[in-house]
Amino acid sequence: MASDAAVRRRRLTLVLVGVLLCSLATGVAAAESVRAANGTVVVGADETVESVEAVAGSVLIHGTVRGDVSAAAGTVHVTQTGRVGGDVEVAAGAVRIDGQVDGDVSAGAGTLDVTETARIGGNVEAGAGYASFDGRVGGDVTVGAETVVLGPNAQVGGDVRYEAETLTRDPGATVEGRVIRETVEQPGGVAVVGNALGAVYGLLANLLFGATLLFAFPNFSAGVASRVGSAPARTGGVGLLALVGVPVVLVLLVITLVGIPLAVVGAVVFAGAVWAGLVYGQYAVGVRALAAVDREGRLLALVVGLVGFALLGAVPILGGLLELGALLLGLGALALGLRDAYRRRSGDRPSDGQSTLDESFDGGASS
């Protein structure tokens, strides 16, 4: 079913996000204990470790890992002599399995190669541009890719479920279960209900996040709305610059390899800033809408803004453009507010009182 395929893709996305957050929390320290200066984490052929949690340019497993391998890297390679006793959960540009993995493999990659010497005891879930299987997989293979290849030595103990433009299956490939192509067609009743519940959940999450921002930073939040109302063109321009410029900087950090840990931290922080910018932008529009009818109220403005954009978002094309505009306004106001707060707090003013903290986050339109 198409809805099942969508659920699996969302599940895989959550797995990969979890991998990144896990690497952020504990992987940097683990990687530094074994990583060389060139940004490579290596488990040597005669080496045995409990687990690998890494953020690096490349991860090479020549030896034995008793537990799991979790990594965000440019390349991840379990070589022919490598053995992983647990699961492999990775987000990488290229993933290659030549050795043995006793557990499952979950991968998001540009390319995934399971070669003829590979032995995977569990299931494989992958999202990739190109995915090739020519080894042994004990469980199911679930893959979304542009191209999927089952080579002559491929042995799959369960089903092969794929969503791809092209599947190439060699006559020598063995699949004990079924080979099922899953396509996204017109959604049925279950998918429609799921989409509706997802929209309601997203709205509630935004309302909770927005209310937290309003109560935690009342003056700063008021300043966001003030900036959007007084200088929308300038604020939106700053938001566009941030939306385009920050990812470029993060990509440049990744290219340097040694800057990958900082890029991961920056990506997580930027994702939070984009969410805050989206909520703030819709809140600011809600403030303006209430002002037009001589009404006010922070929470009421938040509800009006978020619910209004949730309804407008259902309109094809126009809804997306309006949401993008709100994001640019909110992200720009957020960036300008943080800049001004930093300038105030790093100036000559005293910083030992609550009133001064409020002043530092006072969002006047003076900027």
C-alpha cells in the first residue's frame, strides 16, 4: 500500500535524524578518541571496540565492533574483514558493506553498495540515489532509490520492497519472499486521515512552541512583531539572506572535513531557528490582523496567525508562497533581534539584573 510506503519513509527519516542527534550528543567525543587528523575514524583489523558513534569525514571498520555503528560521515565502509555485532545506522554520502553485520542496516546515502562478500543478518532499510545488493541479507530489504540493482550473488531471506524508477534483477539473484514495487498513488481513506492527523499535530506543536516563546521572551517576541510591521521589506530580505547563506556556510564547513562536527551543531541550531522563524512570522501576521480590527492579545494573535496559515497552506501554490513569506519575515526579525540583543549585552550596560535582561531582549523597532 502507498500509505505503508509513506510510513516507512517517515520512519527512516526519523531514524536518520536520531543518528545525527546521537552523533551530536556523544559521537564527537567518541570519534576524537580514534580519529586521525584527516577526519577519518578507523577500527583497525586487529582491533575490537564496543561501539562506534562518529561524526567524521569517513568511517572505516576493518576490525570488530561488538555493538552498534552510528555515524554521520562522508563515507562509511565495513570492509571484508570487518564485523559489526549490532546494527549499522548511518547517514553518509556513500555506504559500502563488504563484511558482516549481525543486526540491521539503516542507511540514508547517495550510494549504497552491499557487495558479494557482505553478510547482513537482519533487515535493510535505505534511502539512496543508487542502491546495489549483491551479498546476503537475512531479512527484508526496503529501499527507496532512483536505481536499485540485485546482482547475481544477491540472496535475500525475506521480501524486497522498493520504490524506484528502475529495478535491475540478475537472473542469479535469489529472493525467498516477494519482490514488491510500491508507488505513491492517489491517497486512500487511511492516508487522508493520516495526513489530517499530521496537520493537526503540526498545528498543536507550533502553538505549544509559540506559546513557550511568548512567555519565555515576551519583550523579544513583541520586538519580532514590531520589526515585521515597521520594516517588512528589510526584515524579509534579512530572512532570505539567512535562509540561503547559512546552509552555504554549513556546506563549506562539511567540505573542510575538520569542520563537520561544527556543521552538524550548526545544522541542528539552524533547524531550530527556522522553526522559530516560521512560528514568529505567522504570529507577527496575526498581530497585524488583530490590529486591523482594533484587537490585541499575544495568545490570540498566535492562534489567529497559526490557524490562518494552516488553512491557507491547503491552497495549492498560493499557500506555500504565503508560508514562505511568513518564514522569511520571522527568520529575518529573529536574526535582527538576536543581533540587537547581542549588541546591548556586549555594550557598557550593567548585566546583573532582570530588568537589564529584559532590556537586552527588548524588541523595539529602532533597528
